[in-house]
Amino acid sequence: MKPLVPPTLRRILHRAAVAARPVAAASLCLGALAQTPVPSSTSAQVPVITFDQMFFNFGKVRHGQTVVHGFKVTNTGTATLHLKEVKAICGCTSTVVGKMDLAPGESTEIEAEFTPENDFSGGVRKSILVVSDAPAHSKLTLRFAADVLPTPPAGTAAP
């Protein structure tokens, strides 16, 4: 025997079923909406990589002068962050990483050391690739710039 459903309720139920067919149709029970428990919204624990800055400008640098800058990296997620690789794209740049594994809330520093080579002059931009297990940003690029001063002619004092 079919339950009697008033026309107004039938229209409401029909509209709900059409608007969200799979969800609403599954929730209909004997002409009335069934009370379906909503699963708890506990988000999965994941690491999140965050930097204090993604770009740094060393300003004016002389040939042979070594300059260093630390990029602060923090795990703002809820699971341990693993830095898999930190790689300078150019041979004139080297990196040192304080820690490769960061617990939630923990920070470390990626130190970039830049020494301009003799063929550099003027504005220079370099980058460092950071690969981690952070799902949202598994590969990030840190960048820096410098204005490499021209090499003074032989016999002239450097500024």
C-alpha cells in the first residue's frame, strides 16, 4: 500500500530530488526526508609548508663576495612535513637546510649562499627548488636577486 503524500509536499520532494538527484533521491523515504547522519568533518592530518618570504633581494654585490640569506620555513599543518629535496638551480648558489623533518608548528631555515661568478654583471635572478610531501604545494621555488657590480679594470681599487 502506497502512503498518501499531499500535493504540496510531493512538489517539494520532487524539486529536491531534481536539484540534487543522487543525494536527495537517496534520502527520500516514504515521501518524507530521512534523517541521515552527517559524517564528522575531521580533516585528514596533512603537512602544510609555509615560508616567511619567497623572494629576497641582496642588493649590490661585488664579484667574489659571498652573501647569505635564510628563508624561514614552517610546518603550519597537522602532520610532520618532510623536505625531500632542496636544490639550488645554479652552481653559484649553495643551500644549507637546518632540518629536513618538521613537526606541526616547527620551523627551520633554508640558507641560500650566493657568490657571483666573473661573468655575472648587472641584475641577476636565481632560484632554489624545494620539494616536500605537502600535498597542496609539493614543489615550490624560492627566488633571490642581486645587482652584481661590474669588475673594476685591472689596477683600479674596488669600491
